[in-house]
Amino acid sequence: MEHRIRLAGPAEAAPELACLRVIARLPSHWSVEILECGTGYAILGLRTRVPAEEAVARIDEAIAVLPLLGWRRD
């Protein structure tokens, strides 16, 4: 399954760095690609066998840690 996840964060934050931090917290067998980054947002493409609900839950867990506070799934 392919999932597109849009993350939104502070305008002054580096979206590329946020993406790398999120990717580092996801299961290693997932295929993840940074599709787009801009001021205050990033879009990730996930390829995995899990349903959308599980993928979203994993993203939510990943952005709940201290370095990513201020980021949210949009």
C-alpha cells in the first residue's frame, strides 16, 4: 500500500530534518520517500503492507517525541 502523509510544523523549522527524524523512528522494512518539502510542511510517501490506520498511528507516535514537538500530521 502507498500512503501520502503531510506533516505541518513551524515556519522556521527545517522540514527536511523533521522528515529524517520521522523516518528514523519508523520500521526499517518500510519504504519511505520525501516527496515534497516547503516552508512549514513536508509530504512523505510510505510504501508498506499495513493499513492506513496503522501507518498514521506510527507517524503520530514518531512526531510525539521532543525533537518533533510543534509538528503535526496535516
